[in-house]
Amino acid sequence: MIPGGGRRALVALLAVAAVAVSGCNGKSSAGGDPAKDTGAGSVAGLPVTHFESGLKSGAPTPTLDVRNADGGEDDKLATAAIDDVQTYWGEMLQSNFGQQFEPVKSLLSYDARSDTEETGCGSVKKLVNAFYCPVDDSVAWDRGVLLPMLRERFGPMSVVVVLAHEFGHAVQYRLGDKAGITKSTPTVVKEQQADCFAGGYFRWVAEDKSKYYQVSTSEGLNQVMAAMFLIRDQAGTSAADRGAHGTAFDRTYAFQAGFEKGPKECAAMNTENVKARITERPFDKGDKGKGDAKFDQAAVELLKKSLDEAFKGAGVAAPEITDGGSCQTTPPASYCPDDNTVSIDLAKLRQLAQPIDREAEQKGEDPGGMGDFAAFAEVASRYALGIQKGVGASIDNANAGLRTACLVGAWAAFTNRPGDLRLSAGDLDEAIADLLLPESLVSADVNGKRPDSGFDRVESLRRGYLEGSSVCSKQYA
């Protein structure tokens, strides 16, 4: 976040009082729509499930011809993924677009450390990647570095989501005008569509329609979301850059849109509607800290001022924020209902606020902190509990945790303008990094309990950010 920048005009963005009183204790208006059927017991209309994700026991052996394959574990995962996703699109192209599906013409496995195979898009020498090449209608993957790294860190379904994404580009090529993709379409729009197509495929897997794979809606999707977080663009990248793929916030949005609404929603993504919501942008010219402010007492005071402004419409007493304080129930930040305070451990929050070490993260090592916004968001979540208590909403169940994360997202949108504390490039990704941690407070209730589904935790923050505070009480009653 960026401190400084002048006074912010007061905008009734959150309107918490009317929202919380009228909605927090009511029933969800989901009506069975997967895009609306949210809450701690549901992942876009599917039950929260717990089992080992990956290849099904007794899954068949795919018979696809893969050039240069070595028959190892990662080639087996990738080949099964391609065969599976082609089955999915064989169904979806016909039912959604009235079009016959055609398999890709060739598949290539290679080892980036040693191989020099050629594709229509060039040599794979030292190319740690997976890609679709429209020139020869091929899909290729690096079995030497990329796939084993993903599998070892995030499980087998991380390999599957990367291949499903790349195959999404093959689907764009097949749909043509139906996907609205032209030579002038920005790369980030193409990537959003491909992430969305991958989400649609994963919904199909989660519904147990795959003959190869199974994925739980808790730990399984959590691993997929974590893998997508890893392959995000560097903070400060412009969405207009050639090759921009999107922030973690943008990429998980697209994946969730496909999971919730299906391939027609993905094909409808275009330059206009993607540009309207994309969060990827360069750092501000005056942002000397590249998105990370020093987390100290002065920053906490700016945070308190920002939260007070955002939530003043609730018409309830605002919680005080104190270093130490009367209770330490969910360190490093705790909401204390007895005296309406947020007790923080400033030293631990300062550690959390340290910038993510991208080099260490890429190597699978401890990345250090999660960035300043992770620390701000954890404190903001405890503050939001105080506001909810003040208007009579529950604060001690899983839906309270999701509602809290949603309100943190709405507050983040409130700060996305010049003011004493302003949202910076990369901040929303820091919030997602925190949400995917098992000990995260952003989506936790007053006792520190949070929903098992990382999909739900990320979605709740995203909905608050994009849709405003009203959705928080309507969907997380």
C-alpha cells in the first residue's frame, strides 16, 4: 500500500449499516445458481469434499501419440490431462457452441535442460514452460523442470491445470469468431479466457465426469489455486505488456468464472469487459517502495483512519486498534468483543508485511513475508468483525469468516483511490497469498476458524472487491 497522497473524497462505497442490518441475518438468495450458491458448505453449488486428488485408481492408460515422451510420471499426468480435456471439449463444443471438436495435431514432451526439439513456434531449448503453438496446432510441455516442480510442490492437479490452460488456447483457435479473438486482441484477454476454460474443465472433474482424474473441492482446489498464484505476473507489470498473463487476483477470477458459469462465460470475455475489471497495472510513479509500505505504528494509524472512513456508515462504535491489548485469541491480530478492540502484535505483523522474495518462492523456499497488504488485511478483518458485531451479525461461524473476507475486499476497493492509504499494484495478490495459508485470518471468524475451501476464501474477497459490500451479507448470511 502507499501512504500519503492527500485527502480522499468521501464516497458511500460500503454502506455497511443498511447492508448488514438487512442482510446479515437473512437467507441467501442463491436459488440453486452455481454462480450465486456460496457459503461455507458449498463450493459454487458443489459440496465441500475431502479426498486425495489426482489420477483415479484404475484410470485407463491414454493411447495418444506424444513425441519424445519418456514414459515417466509427469508425462503420464500430462498425457492423461490432454486426453481428458479433449474428451471434455468434445462434449462442450457441441453442447455450448454447436461445433464439432477436432483434437490437436501433435503433442511434444521435452526436457528443458537438454532437449532442442523444434515446434512451429521455435526451439524448446532451455524453455521451462508449457505452451500451445497455433502454427502447427501442437501442445508441448517441459517434463524436465516445470512439471516435476509443480507436482512436487502442489500435487498432480497443478500439472493438470497448466495443461488445461494451454489447451484453452487450442479451443480459442477452434472457436475463432465465437471466442472473439483476433490478432489485435491483447494477450491478457487471451490468457483470461484460457484460465476460464481451465476452470470449466475442473468443474467437470469435480462433478466426477472424468475417467482419469478426481479433485476435491477443498484441498484439491486449494492446491490448484496455489499453483495459479505461483505463476502470476510480477507485481508492477502492465496489463498492456506483450505477454502479460495477469495477477493472481485476475487469474483466479477467470478460473473461478469458468468453474462457476462454464465455457460460454469464458468465450464472452473480451477486451472491453476484461479491461473494466483487470487489476494488473504498473506501480505509481511516486511509489518508491514498489507497493510495500513500512508496517509500523504510523502505518497502523493510517489503517485505522482508512477503516473508520470506510465503515462509518454502519453507525456503530468503531473498534480501537492497540498493540498488545486485552486479548490475544488469534495472533497476530485478535478481535476482543468484550471491549471492542483489535489487539495486534506489531512485531509479528511487521514480519508478515515483509515483501515476498520471488526468487525464494520460485525455488520452493520460504518466501519470507507475504507483503504489507497481507498484514493490513489481517488487521482489517478483525476490525470488520467489530463492525459486524455492532450491527448484530454473527461473528463465530464459517460464514462470518467469508463475510469478513468479503468486507476486507470491499474495503480494499475503497482504498483504490488517492488518499492517506492507497491500494498499490500487487496488494490484492498479497491478500490471496495470505488467504491460501492454512493459518490466515482474513477469512477467519472471531475464534480463528476458517472454511476449508480456499476457493471460497479467495472468491469471498474477490466478490467484495468487485461487487461491493452489499454482496457480503446477501451471499454469506
